[in-house]
Amino acid sequence: MTFRVSAAFMPPNLQPNSSDSDHPAGMPLLGGRYQIVSQLGAGGFGQTFLAQDRHMPGQPKCVVKQLKPQVNNEQELQVARRLFDTEAKVLSQLGDHPQIPRLLAHFEESAEFYLVQELIEGHSLQEDVAAVGATVQPWREAQTVGFLGDILGTLAFVHDNRVIHRDLKPSNLIRRQHDGRIVLIDFGAVKQVSTQLVNAPSSLGRTISIGTQGYMPTEQVSGHPHFSSDVYAVGMIAIQGLIGRHPSMLSFHSQTGELDWHSFVPTLHPALIHLLDAMVRYDFRSRYATASQALAALAQLPPALSQYISVPDVPTSDMSISTGAQLGFSQEVTEKTDVKPVAITAKQSSPPLFSQASSLPDANKTLSSQANRSSRGILWPIFLGAGSVGLVAASVLAWKLISSTSSVPVLPTVENPSNPGSAPVAVITPEPVPEPVPEPTPELGLAPTPDEAIATLKTFYNKVSNREWEAARSLFSEELAKTFRSEFFEQFDRVTVENLIVIGETAETLTLIGNNTYFYQDGTTQEEERTYILQLIDGEPRIIASNFVRITKRRS
């Protein structure tokens, strides 16, 4: 099949030339090897073309991206060139990931700038996202969780490399044809975190897209994106898939500023609702700080949901996960630490100094540590080569070594029963070694049941409301109990917890979220959302972590 390109969207330096007849359409080869076949897209930053690599066997297809800055002077052109070079470096850095297109070439020609990338065969996720009036069905829970696991796994790699994508949207996600995996494309807005953008003239600033309306949180709109800005975009795409509405059609709560979308999916699993809410919080500090943290929280979903997560083995940096990251409310990015693996084996016993046929006890059990270290390397070879004579000599030598050590008493001697009249042999009587008394450690079991966890939390707040401080503290783990402060609760007449639901589950722990109401002494109240992690300790459910999420109703 032969593709032809209209000159209307062709780069100026690729307009047909009647003298060019060495390849179809009479067009020169871009960069001396790439022939444009058709246009794939156009935007403020440039144009994208499908091309063929004429220098490779089979002339494989690839994607060529052309920088198209609308500049007025050389200074603005230099700024555009720097932005383009940054994009090329980022793509080269990220291209090792199997779900990010590889960078094949990067060059400048006739004052135009070009990137050549791997072509991904597949279709845009835009085709999978339901819209009002469309025939596409809204996503199911399994489809949504699968999408989140796939995209967050790749985005975690991007964030680990200190890069923010900044333009995540359905049209920039390709569902690859051969395996159904989602591939991130169009890193045109990518900026390395360490790079500070210069104050470009307004004419240049208008040509550079920093995101797409509906998928950009407020901090990104104001020009200050964070890693959590990408997390916000992923959450918005998932919500769009679930409810079948573009994000721009959704409203925000008048008091909290949070996205109002729950009514569209009344039967959605509460744990998945909580996860998505944490991804699209209005305040970036209340979201998962990175894709790695969001992925960790996704893995904590109840098994009914987490079974749909499928993250391929990919080259990625260490994704450190703290308790706060698992809950999704830690505001600090955990720093990566190089941890070298350590092989742990059973303690090896030292070879005995005397043969089992000897009537003498095993000296390895009776020598002081200092004498043992001094004599072991000497006596062992003597015993190996000297028979019974060596045995006696070794005993005497051991006696001399021990006698020379002030911390060890002089040992009594007896006649050697196997050789009467010979030199006496030291009598080494084993000293009783007290058995070490291990520190008592709490016995950790399986996770408590939801009913046990809910009952424990309600009991805790009942004890707090009744001023039974020690009884309340006893429902915490030992570590968490150290943080309990009765002074905080004394300001309230009572505290209640309602609407407790399970949002995460492992073999050892259960995570719940609930609504607290604080009743102040003056009659006012404030409502908050809080998470709790519980674990069985010595067979009893205990609260091992608790984190504030947000205020749902301010004090009034």
C-alpha cells in the first residue's frame, strides 16, 4: 500500500520537488532516511507524522515529531531548542521501559527540530473511555483496577527517574495491539524535576502545552506541577471511564472543593472510591505523593479488587513504601536507599578440639572466649597429626594458655588413664552456661475480622468519651500507645466513629476508613475522615496506625 501526504500539512522543507524521483511522492528524505507517509496529529508544540525508515531492512514504520515553535526572534528560538533538547534527553532516559516508546533519533535540519520514535501499534485509550451518548460501556471495577495497575506501574518508573509527564490523558495512552498493555506517549510536556523553566516571552509560552483541561489539577494550571499532578490525571481518567463523563463536565463540592462524582456509581466498592478520592484530592499534599505510593495503596485493596492488578516485570528503581505511603497520606517522597542483600545462614559450630574417643570433655565448650580464640588455631592441627601424644601435648598447651590468662583459674590435673606414669592431663570441667532469656515479643497473628476491627474502634472511642484513658490506650499497639495524649481528647465532650468500611487487607492487617465526629464542650462539632490499621497482637485486635484524611465538616 502506498501512502501519500498532502502538502498542506507537510513540513516546508519536505514540499514535493519535481527533481526528486528516487522514492514515492517525489519527496526528499527527512534526515536523509525518513520518508513521511501520513500525519498523525498536530498541536501547539509541533506536528507528528507516520514515516518509514528507508535505511533499515524492510523500511519499518516509525513516528516523527517535528517542533513547530511560533517564534518571533532568535532568543525565542533558542528557548524552544532547549525545550526540545530536554524532551529528547528525557525520552532517551525513559526509553528502556517496555511501555514507553524508544527514541530512535534526534536531529535538527533546516532550522527545524525532529524526534524519531518507535511506532506503537494499537489504539488510543480515548476509544475505551465512555462518553455521554456513546455506545462504549462504562468501565467495570475489574477493568478500572486493571487500568490503574498497568498505568501506575509505568508511571512509577517515570517518577523514579525524577520526571513528571504533565499531559496524561486518554489520547496520550495507547493500548498496544499485541498484548493489551497501555503505553505512555507524547512526552512533549515532560520536564526533569531539576530543570527550571526560564521566563519565556509570551509568544513562546502560548505555543507550549502544559496539560489538558479536565486532567490538570490546580497547582499544574498555575505552573507548579508535582508528581502527584500525574497521579491526579490518572485518577481522573479512571473516574471518566467509570462514569462515562468527561472530567470537565463534573462539579466540585462547594465546601470541601473535592470532586463530586460518587452519585454516578452508587454501587462501586467503597475501597475503590476511597482510592480514587485520594488520587484526585484538591490539595496536592493530600494525594499520593508519587505513582509508587498510589500503586502500593492499590495493592492494599481487598482481594476481591486487588486480584485484577497485573503489573509486568519492568526495569524500575526501588519503590520504597512506608506505612504512610500504603495509606496514601504521607506527604514526603521516600528516598531510595541502596540496600545490599545479606545471606543469613545457620550458625556454624567450631570443630571440636578433642576426638569423641577421648575421655576429656570438649574443650570448645569450656575455654574462656579469649583462650579459645588463642588456642583453637594451634591445637587443631596438632591433634590432626600427632595421635595420643599430640592429645596430651595439646592438653598441656591448652593448660598453659589458660593459666597465662588471669581471668581463667588454674585447672586441676589427673593421671592419664591410657598411659600411666606420663604427664598429667588437665581436668576441664564444663561450667554451667545459663540459657539466654529471650525478650517477650508480642505474638502476631492473622488480620482481625471486619467485625472485630469495628468493635475495637468503637470501644476505643467509648473509652475516650468516658475518660478511661488507660483502657483506651490498651487498645493501641505498644508503639502507637506512646503517642496517645489524653490532653487532646479532654477538650471534647465525646468522640464518635461511624461508617467504618474496609479499604485494604493483607494477611496480617486490616485497613478501615471512617467518619469521626468531635463534640466540643461548647456544643460545636467538627467531622473528619480518618483511616485505621488493625492487627491481631497476642490474639487481640489492636490499632497499630491511624491517619487523618480530611475535614468533611468544619467546626460549627
